[in-house]
Amino acid sequence: MIIPARFNGPPGSGNGGYTAGLIATQMSGAVEVTLRRPPPLDTPLTVSTPVGDETGGTVQVHDGEALVASARVDTGDRPDAVPAVSFAAAVEASERYPGFTAHPFPTCFVCGPERTDGLALFPGPLPDGRTATPWRVPRDVSPVLLWAALDCPGGWSVLTQGRPYVLGRITTRIDAVPEPGTQCVITGRHVASEGRKATVLSTLYGPGGDVLALAKATWIAVER
């Protein structure tokens, strides 16, 4: 498995959601992915099933001897959906995206305002603390891109200026992949915090308002 340099999050490392989506393609059903260290870019990574796991319910990803990530089939409850907003309301919220003025990783493939070849997801705040962003689905949409798209909109519900976070763990359930060119909405919500850890939810809605995918994630506060 190789994470191409285009799909970075923080400089020099893979976007957490995209990386998790690549790992999830090695498994079936809902998957929980835990990132153990910054995923390296343009580097061959080894994906293997741990010794003793005959069911294939878990995998590990290594860079040489270093454990980069682990994943397991998720048998827990379906993540709650973050309530939807209209596409127009998402566009309006996106105009207030905090990352336009202060972004810890402005070249992030998903939400970096300095990218011209990224997903251009700019989740802005809603009055009740949720985030919302419109998403005009790209031609190369795939389940992996859905994992990436569900990453940052949840994170921006907890990110504040001077307090950067990175993705630590994410569980995603995909019901359907939207058609290229359609107008979707992604909402996010911060639901709990404990120490440096924050739990967030995100939901992808299709043009008709139907839920296409959901995610629950743990973000970890880091030094700038």
C-alpha cells in the first residue's frame, strides 16, 4: 500500500481519513482504523493480518518495523447522524470557515485553503456548534474519498485557533457513493472530550437529503 504525496494532511504525512480509507479497502463492512503514527507518503507500506487472527477481522500496517496503523471490523452500533442542513445553508456556513484565516495545516488535501487540487471542503460553524460544508462530488469519487471527506468536517467542530488536532481513530459506514458532479452536504458535530481526546461525528448527505455515509472519530490535540 502506498499513500501518494497528493493526499497529505499535515505536511509530509498522509491525510488521516484518506489513509484510513485505503486501509479499509483491505476489509469488508464497517471498519475502525486507528492511526499509530503519522502515515508516510510515497512509501511502500506492508498490510498484514496479525498472527493468530484466522478470521481476517484485523489488519496492521507497517513501515518497516514501525506500526503505522491498525484496523478491525467494527461490530458496534451505527454512528449517530449529525442533522442535515440545506445545500444553501452549507454554502453560507462554509463562507465562515475558520481555516480561511488560521489553519494549522493549510495544504491538507481535504480542507486546506492553499490547495487547488484537493476536495475543497471548508466546514463552517452553524449557530448550534455543528459544522457544515457543501461538497461538489469530483469525477474520481470513490469509497476512499468518502473516508477523506468525512474526516475534516468532524474535526473542525473541535478545532480552535492555537489548538490543533489530528485524527487518531475513525469508524466509517458507507451506504452509497454519490454520483460525480452531484451537490452533497457534510455536517459535523463535537460530542465529547476527555483530556487531549475529542469525539466527533460527521455525516454525508446526498442531493435528496438521504444519508450516504457516517463516521465517528477520535481527534487528538497536538502541539503546533
